[in-house]
Amino acid sequence: FWAAPRRAPNPIEFDGRDPLHFSFIFHFAVLWAGVWNLDIPQMEDSAIVTICEEVEIPTFVPKEDAEIETDEKAEKPKGKEDKIDPSDLKQMEKEVLTMLSENPSLSVSPVEFEKDDDTNHHIDMIAASTNLRARSYTIKEAPRLEIKRIAGNITPAIATTTSAVAGLVGLELIKLRMAGKTELEAFKNAFLNLAISLYALSEPGPVEKSKVTEGVFVSMWDRWEVRGGESFTLQQFLDRLKKKYSLTPMGVVQGSSMVYMPMPMYKKKLDTPVVKLLKETEPNKFDMVVTFSDAKGANVEGVPVVRFSLRRKSETSTKSDTKSSRSDKK
């Protein structure tokens, strides 16, 4: 599925005479009945097919505003994420509660996956849904035994290596939260292979810092940040940077757009609020590249990304809203 070339899916029309279609419906229905603790009647396959064919499925209608991005390198536009309508959730909750109140004998029980019981329909359901997806994408279908092998390997991986990694990461996060009280030697890199019982820990080295100008050093993790309100102008923004780092801002670039250069045509932008000149990279945050020159007029190399953070209305302005996200002083 993930290998090139990417394939477009093809819709599959239900055919009760197709063993794969029947297998998906049958095994899913049995598992769903088990969740609701319903009795499973003994029925002929033909009777099940007849019931399925009588079900009226609404015609699929694509969204009018749907946009399909075909460029794999394109980033997902901000604010375009799929969102669930809260009213749909409320309606679903209402329908479920109504059904339960009208049928007090109904109860719900979780179904725990077990691959080695060939009578519980688990692997059959997984195999049917896997091969239906493969057929939709014109991918070679896999035999049930191969699917059983792969599905069986997923659970041990989640229960062992993944949980071990999550625990080790959690420990390091606790140490990070205690920064200032914890020496660098207390942090650890972990290398593990549970298949051969290999557990190796090593101490990380200090982050490499480069000199930007006299007394100012930055690492790959640094970011210079200025905070201000919605009316904070570009001129105020540049002045704050100059005062903080004793460097003269020469240009502001965001993406492929030139926001400011010390030229007459850009002078009118100096009185414009920053939020009107830049696009958000994160909610209430505007990242950009700022070029600087030193006291001798030479270009300064190695300056990190500069961020303008929109101050919340509840916050009050301090003497200096300019800060570095990490220590930039030696």
C-alpha cells in the first residue's frame, strides 16, 4: 500500500456470491453480536445473502468542498484538518442511549483479540477486511495464514518493545522537567533489542553551540522570540531584536515571501502590525527568518529562527517581551 506508485482506490459493489464479501459481512456480524451479547441464530449462507441484498445503502455523495491533494510533498493546509461536527456526536449519543433504554436487556462487552482460536472469527474478520482493502487498491491479496502471522506479531510488539520505549521516554521527560536540578550526566540514550536481551545506555554529549557574535552563542535547538500584542508593529519588532542582541535587523523573510528589506519600497510596512504581515505557523505564533548585520556592517551567520508570539489579552506587558527560547549567552 505504501510503496510507489501510489494507487487510487476503486469502489467495490457488494456481491453476496463473492466469498470475500460474504466472509467480511458474516464474521463482522458475529463479532458485533458478541459485543452486544446477542444470540447468534443458525442460518443458511443463502439466507444471510438474501438479507444483505435487501439492505438499502445510501448513495455515496462526495463533499462539495472536498479537495484532493495529489502532490505527496505538499503540506496539509493549516485549519483544513478533518473535524467532527459536535451535533453529530450528540445525535449518535442520543440514539445509543435511546436504544439502550428501550432494550434494557442489552449489555456491551469488550472483545479481546486472540489469534490462536480459529473459532472466534477474529483472524477471519481481519483477513477479510485486509483483502477487501487490497482489492480496492489493486494490491495482491494475502492468504489467511500470512495475515494471521502478521497480526500475531503486532500484539507482542505493542506489549513489549513499544511499552519499554514509552517507559524510557517517560523517564527522560521527567528529568527534562527537572532541568536545572539535573546534570547532563543523568540523562541517558537507550539502545535495546528484546529479541537478544540487549539493553545498553549511554550518556548524551553536550549540544554543540556556535558563536553568532561576541557573547551570543546558539545551538540547533535555539529560537529567538519576541512577544507582543496585535498592534505590535514591525518597527517595534525590529527595535526589540536590535536592543536584545546588539545586532541590526536587515531583512525579514517568511517562506518564499520577502516581508521587509531596508529599501524605500518597504518603509511603509514598518508601521504595520506584525500579525498583518505574516502568516501563522502555529496558533498565535509567527516564525520567520531575520537577517542581521553587526556593528561593522558585516552579515551575521548562524542566527536561529525568529518567532513573534501574540500575547494573550490577559497578559500584561513587561519591561522586555523579548526572550530566547533557550540560553543564548555563554
